[in-house]
Amino acid sequence: MREVILQTELAGLKLSAPVLTASGTFGFGEEFADFVDLSRLGGVVVKGTTLKPRSGNEGVRIAETPAGMLNAVGLENPGVEVFLTETLPRLIKYQTNIIVNISGSTAEEYGTLAEMLDVPGVAAVELNVSCPNVKDGGIIFGTDPKSLAAVVEAAKRRTKKPVILKLSPNVTDIVLMAKVAEDAGADALSLINTLMGMAIDIETWRPVLGNITGGLSGPCVKPVALRMVWQVAQAVKIPVIGMGGITTWQDAVEFFLAGANAVAVGTANFVEPSVTEKIVDGLGGYLKAKGISSIDELVGRLKT
């Protein structure tokens, strides 16, 4: 029996396993250190970080839905300065890749954040483009090819770290947006971000969420995410991180077969804090049972 190797490489990053945590569902990582050996994960993608502190949206921020959840947290975070001076020094001891998810209201802000985070201890930056571009009348960066390219180019100009672009599923053509990001210089893609959704209280006749709409995530989005990962992986040459509804190692295997080079686990962390480590263990067992020595042998092997 050949030795099973879960280590892999993604955009120049050495991953101890092809399983990461998705931004916004794992805090800054240290909150889960009592439940998960973070060094066994490929990396932790920390919660969305902005140039200035943000208090987030008012009212109800989280709502359960059948097989998933809606969130309208609004990027609550202490700001990049606090992350750099207080949080990052604590995270380094966990010996895993720290990937910082960043958001801005202009392309220039993304560039500034990327430059500020070009420091030891930060492995890469992930661009969250599901944000409004204030200079273009509030158009969402991730739904406009020109704006998307501008964000990637701004970040690439000002950092030597790998730049990962997180694609929004709320577009007509996900492949087009993936190619735009690749052409603009993105080192990797992660997908999908949440789908836009809402819930209504039939007693009050009001929206459940204070922000009216929110991001839908969880098992209910997995078929959509899997389809988009499959489409994008065939269209680009840069690596893909698949996410969206992954709760088990079996889910992860599906994403690898569809073409993902690594996966990220999000909403499932709220249900079972140790789920990422269990997925790592499950993947190892699956490879061993199949007589496969490396996770790379699964990537893109879907038979059609």
C-alpha cells in the first residue's frame, strides 16, 4: 500500500492538507483552536478585514433556512491595524497558512490593504469582491468585469503575496468573471461566495434580516457551487479553491473530482467546530481505500 500524501501546493503555498476554513465562519482561527489542530489544516482564511473598523449591520444578522443559513453581518471587524498589531502575532504560533480576506469600497483600498498585509506571517490575501464600488455608483465589484479586473490589478501591484480572488455566484456568467480575474493576474480563485437571499416573517410581514437581504450558505448551495467549480476549473489555468455546502469528506471529494485543487469549509463550522479536521481524516481514509497516494490524483478526474 502506497503512503497517502495529503500535502499539496496551491499558488506557491505549501498546504499540509487541501482543506482550509472559509472566511467569516471561523473568526480569526484562534477561536477554534480548542476544537481543531490548526496545523493539520491547509490554512485559515480569517474573517473579512477592512481598512477601518466596522461595526456591521444593525438588527438581526443571522437566520436559519432549510439546509442552510442567511447572514447579513456586514463585515464587522476591528480593522487592519488591529489585525496586524494584535491578532496576527497571536496567530503565527499555530503554524498554518494565514490567509486574510479583504474588502474595500474602491480598488485603491484593496491595493492599500494588500500592501499593508505584505508582511511576515500572512501567507496570501483573498479579495472579497461582493462589495459595492462607491466610485461607480455602488455597483458590486464582483458582478462587473471592469471593476473586478481593477481590484485584482490594484492588489497585485502592491503585494508579493499570492492574490486569491473570491468569485461571487450572483452573476450571469461565472466563467467570464473567472477568466477576467485570471487575465488581471489573480494567482488562484475561490468559489463560491454566498448566494443572495432573504426571509420574511409572516406574522409581522417584515424581513427577518435587518439588512432585508443576506448571503445564503450551507448544504443548500452545494449543487450550485459544485457546478460553478466544475465550469471554472475547465476554463482557467490557475488553481481553484472550491467551497459551498461542504459538510463531509464525501462532499470534499466531489469538489476535487470537479476540478478544485483545495476546498474551504464554511457554515459547517457553526454546526460542528471540529468538522475540518474530520474532513482531513476522512480524505486520508478515502485515498487509502482507493489505493491513491495523493490528493492531486483526484483533481479534475470527473468522468463525463
